[in-house]
Amino acid sequence: MPDVQLWIALGLACGAMLAWALLQTVWLRIARTVQKRRPGQLLPEILADTAPTIAFVVLLGGFKWALWSLEQIEAYKLSGWLKMANNVLFVALVVGFCLLAGKFLGSLLEWYRLNIAQRTKTTLDDQFIPLFNKLSKIAIFFVGAMIILKKFDVSITGFVATAGIASIAVALAAKETVANMISGFLILIDRPFRVNDRIELPDGKIGDVQEIGLRCTKILTFDNTILVVPNSDISAARVINHGYPSAKVKLRLRMGVAYGSDMAKVKQILVDIASKNQRVMDEPAPAAYFMSFGDSALEVMLIAWVSDYREKFSITDEINLAIQKRFAQEGIQIPFPQRDVHLYQKT
């Protein structure tokens, strides 16, 4: 009988390794083939993402079953190494199931983000999914840790109480981090800006929002560098959002022309140039205004609307070049600052 149990244990271990190999190759290959043929389907996506972790759990489960078979043999029942191996496999199985649950939930949330969230009118779910994914994985592993502690007769009540006191101490020591996390939640809920919006900070820096995280907001500047701003700072600042409520933006181009210029003609030229630009909106229509009598020039401002703030600088460049060329053709001068100096000689 002991020999039979030993052979059963060996067979179970070999079967676990064979199942692991099959799951790692055949099942994973089939799942990825179905995933390519039916993109966007939930089940193939989950199977392809979780196959390696399932194979790992099956391998550990087979080894655990083999050890249970060895425990039926009287000679091994009280073996110290068998008990140690059982404990190690128990911990490994709990970790494996936690990984599997995290993979499953991550695949489900990613499928939702790519196939459902993008179709909704609101972007709130797109921003909450990464945050919820991180928090849920922390919760899964916390439950796993509780199960392991319970297995080894460690008092969970004392641990939870200690964790509560420790969390208060950590919160007091890391109040800035907690403030940033709370501010991050408020930004996601209130949405003063969203991912891909172009915002302007109080110090004049401008960039596109790349990510709203737990601790900070990442902004891609025009220099192609990432500006990292703590959430507590950006939530308390007066931020200009160029992308909300729409991408439409107004261009204000100020310039001066020489005294003696025909201002009605100057205004008409500016309006004509803006109207002929295909990227300038017809409604509201471009307009020019005689603003003031400057020290060295008559100051005029051209107002034009463009449909996308991302095109603001390139359209400004096109209009300025056209104005310079047209003014030169019409003989309209753009003066530089000048002063008249009068010298008096005492007699």
C-alpha cells in the first residue's frame, strides 16, 4: 500500500507538470488565435491574459495533491520536511490565486476600457479604471495576506488593530501624500480638466494633460518634456483650460501701423487675410479693431476664431506672414519704437 500511494503521488506530480506544459503551450496558443480572429471579445481576452497564471496555479495544485497523497503513508505523515513543503505550497497557492484574480480583473477592466468606456459620452470611467485597477489589486493581496496569517494562527484582530494605528501614524507622517490622493479623487470627480486637455498653469507653463494619477498630474509641455505637478498644488491653483468647454479658441493679433495710414483700409486688409485662411472659422467672423494711439504707432487688433487650439500657433504664423507681405504691397509701414529728442542750447 505505501508503494501504491508513493506511485500515486509521483503520478500526480508528473500530471501537474504535464498539465502546466499543455496550458502554457496549447491553451495559450488557442486563446491567442481566437483573440486575433475575434478581437474585442471578452472571453478570448481573459483566457489569453490568464492562461500562464492558471497554468502556474494548476502546477501548484498538482504538487499540493501529491503531498496530500504522501501524507496518507504512515512513514511520511509526521515528516518535518513534508509539513514545511505543505506550508510553502499553501502560501504559493494563495499568492497564485491572488495573481489570477488580479489578472482576471485587470483583463476585464481593460476590455471594458477599450470596448465600452470609449463609447460612452463621459470620460470619467476612462480615468477611474486605472485607479480602480490598482486599488482592487491592493485589496486582493490584502485578503490573501489575511488568509495566510489565519493559516499560521496569527491573530488577525491584533494585526488589523495594529494596521489601523500604523495607518494613522503613516497618514500623519505623509499628510502631503494623503492630500495629493484626495485632490486626485476630487480632480477625477469634478473634472476641471481631463486627459488630453491643454492647460495653462499660474506660472505661464502650458502643456497637454497626459495622466491624472493618485499623487500627481503629468503634463506634456511644448518642449516634449513631462511636467509633474502634485495634485494638491494643481487643485488649489487657478488653471486655464484651453480645451474646455470646446477646442475652439480666439486669436488676438496686436500690431501697429505708422501714423498717417488709412485705418479703414488697414482693417479691411486684416479681415480679408483672416477670411481667406481656410483654417479660420467663418462664424464668428474675423474682425479688426482700431485700439489706440500709441507712442510710435496706431495700434490695431485682429480677432479670429479657430476650431482647434492645437492649431493656434501655426495659424498665427500663417496670418502674420500674410500680413507682412500684404502690408509691403500696399505700402503700409509697421514702425519701430522711436523718440524725438530736442536739444536746447543756452545762449
